[in-house]
Amino acid sequence: MYAHHFGLTQDPFSIAPDPRYLFMSERHREALAHLLYGVAGGASGGFVLLTGDIGTGKTTVCRCFLEQIPPGCHVAYIFNPKLTVTELLQSICDEFHIPVTPAVTHLPTVKDYIDALNSFLLTSHAAGQSCVLIIDEAQNLSTDVLEQLRLLTNLETNERKLLQIVLIGQPELRSMLTRPELEQLAQRVIARFHLDALNEQEANQYIAHRLAVAGHTGRLPFDKAALQRIHRLARGVPRRINLLCGRALLGAWSSGASQVGKAIVNKAASEVFESAVNSSDAPAGGRQRFRLLAFGLLGGALLMALIVGVYPRRVASLLAAVPPQPPASSTATRAAVTSGPLPMEELDALLPHLPTDLNSAWHALATVWKLPATEGDPCQLAKSLQLQCYRTSNLTLPVVRQLGQPGILTLQDSSGPARFALLTGLTEQTATLLVAGRPHTIRLVTLGRLWRGEFATYWRLPPGYSAEMRDGDTSAAIAQLDRQLSTLEGAPAAAAVASAPTLNAALRERIKAFQRARGLTPDGRPGPITFMQIDSASHVTQPRLQTAPQ
């Protein structure tokens, strides 16, 4: 209804789970990595727990989680946990496509289901496959069903648990697990994460992101006071933000306003949240007009639905005639929250100013790393400082962002020599390049045309590192690796032992778990990128890539 008024191609604040509008804040990404890491570390077995208030994005994280389940992993997803023990076991077997044949009676018993499940898990394990059970809305599980789930974690071999269980639910799930009768289950929770609401900055980024995907360009249609009010009334919950922003834009459109102010937000909140605003914020007459407008628009929507039902081919042809519009950069619209649109530059215009000599780029990167100035080979200088000039040719931007340190991108167009860009910032929509000492912001889509995955940076080698690490090695680098992984796994500090940590099958499994969680190839090899990622996750002090909008 208000789309054309604000230069939009579609409704940006629909509560339907459209993947195009996916917004992953830092805490959402952390929750996702937590789930992946907990599941990938299945050798320890037990439960992985994700909790959060209604509308905070648990389902969003779960959808991303399901998309990133590694190959060779069977997944059973239970979304209606109000089941008896028998119904739960039946649902699990159905999800895993396990046939169950009753041993005695015509109807399968609990034992029949567990025997069939155990046989399936053993067969999968023998084939090198893993199995994950995900239960959504887990706060609705009864005590006896939770106890049965605990017993399922007893299905194991001598080496590992056969079934990893992920429980996703509202905050009361955490309270449930503090009950004395569930103490044994609580002790088997190996990883847990609580998803909080968005802070004010994240909420503003969320709003700008959805508007940009819907085709908005230029200044945000919400002023600063409105954005602050939206965050306060919606409490940072994405679903509530959608409801409030959608109704506020509707109110601005109905009054002919080009921007949403605090008063419009208050009126909108009185409609969608009822008791959220006091009488001084939203006069009764304003609320009544809003209701009449809403009912009128609802009738119009129903009429349009009827027309679409009667003339589907005509409507389809009209829609097909409208050319798609690419979404504008969310960073550009986000910047309007504070100081106006962020200046975007064209990469093609910057390209002639980028060096064609790699050594020049290394010298520029050395300045960012605050290394001593030198006229000679920058990589020889780095070696004297226990650093290495590291280059790779197959990275992705998400992995570069996770590495979190500045580096050199190799750019190549269809004609002309390769050029080298010094990357100092990388958000979800933009990259910042340092050219002749000055930062320049470009859109990621333009970077993707010229960058093919080549990345270079300085790397601080762990003491005793060797590129040819083999099983049985006990170097200082292996000891450091073991310590850092233990910290990231949340394990208590280990007591001193006579023998040093050894690179063995168990440690390689832990390395694979970390690699999966960070989007790396899970080969179990502690190579440079894996060490860099571990340093990044461990917050080792070193130059950092700017990954949040300025």
C-alpha cells in the first residue's frame, strides 16, 4: 500500500520468513557458529541448547544452521514437541526414514522404536555418517519426554555418542533444566547460547537492511527520534520491529508524510502493541483513525486477492512486465541514521590508482601492521619479526571477514595487469580499501566482479610451527593449538600433565569441528588459515579488519 510512496518495490517488513531479508547480526552469527561447533564436536555427545525470547531470531538461526549441516549428516527436525514418549520416538524414526517392525504386538513399542533407531545410528556411524536431532519449541517438552531424550544420548560406541541433540526454545527452557528431576540431563548440555534482542545500533542496521532489499535508496524514512522510539517499544525484537515499522510507514503514507517521526511511531505502537504507549503518546482519536484506515486497507487487500484469483494470468503478465530492481546498499541507507548517506565510490574509478607491484602493497600493509619502515623486501623484514607473508587463492569474503585482519586483494579485470588493493574494512554490504593512505568505500557486488579469492596478509606463526605436521607430533605449536581450542570449547583449564599434547585423531576431530563452525574445509589439518581463524576467535592482539559499519 505504501511501497510506491517510499520508493519501494515490495513490503520490507512482512513477518513471512523470506530468505532475501535474512539479517544476521553479530550475535546471530555467534549463535550459528555455536550450534555448528557444538554439533560438529559430536564426539563428546550430549545436548546443544539455543534459547531466546519470542521473535529474537531463533528460527532464522535454525534455518541457517540446517543449510550448513555438513555432508554425510542425517537430520531429524521435530517442530511440534507436544508428544508422548512413543509419539516422539515414532516422529524421530519417521524423520530419519527408519522402518520399524513390531517384534510382538501389532503396534510398535518403545523398545521397537529404540532398537530400530540404534541399528540405524550404528549403520550410519560405520559408514562415516553422523546424526543430529533438532527439536524446536523445546520448552513444551514434558519431563518424561526429556528423560527419554537423555536416555537416547546413551546410544554410543566405545569412541563416540551416536546421536547429537539440539534443543531450541524460549527462556523457560533454561529454567526447566534447573529442576532436580532433570539434573542428569542438564549435566549433559555441552554447549548453550542465549540469543538476546538487538541493541539500538543493530536494530537500525536491521531496519536499513530490510528497506534496502525492498528497493529503498537514499535517506531512511525514519528520523533519529523515531528509530530510538522503535527500538524502545519493540525492545530490539526483530518480529516486533517488523510489525511496528510496517504500521508506522502505513501511517506516514496515510497522512502524506515523507518521513516517520516519533508521533507516528507512537500511534502505530498503540495499534500493534495496544498497551505499549500511554494516552499522551497516542490520542484516542488518532487510534480510531488508524483502526478505520487499517480496516479499509484490509478490505482493499481482500478485493485485490479476489481479482488475482479471477484473473491470475493477466496479473502474472503485468508483474512479469515490471523489470526487477536490484536492492540498494544497506550501508548507504544505514548511514542516514547519523550523518547522511555514506559516500560510495566506483571500483572502476579506483582501479587505475591501485599498484601493480605486489611489494608496494606489502609495504602499505606493513604500515597498517605498524611494522618498521624498510626499503628492502617487506617479507624478509616480516620474517625477522616472526611473521610470514602468507598468500592463498581460494578464500571467500565471509572467511576473510572471520579472519578479521587487513590484507591484500588481487583484482583482475578482462584487460590490463593485476592490481593489488589493501583491504581494511569489510561489512555485509561494503568493503573499505586504503588507497594512497585514504579509505575508500565500495559495494561488495562491484568487488565480486574483479576478485577471485586471492588474499594475502601477514601471519604470526606459532612457535615451533611446521607445514608438515604429522600424527604424533608434540611441538609448541600443537600445545598452543590445544590450549586455544580448549578455551573456545569452554573446557575448564586442564591440570598440568607429564606429556605434551599430541597431534592425534582426537585433536584432529576437534580441529574439524572448529573448521566446520568457521566455514572452512573440515580436513583436520592445522594449516595457516585454521591457525589464523583460531587466533581471531581467541581475540589475539593484532591489527583488526573493520567489520562493523562506521
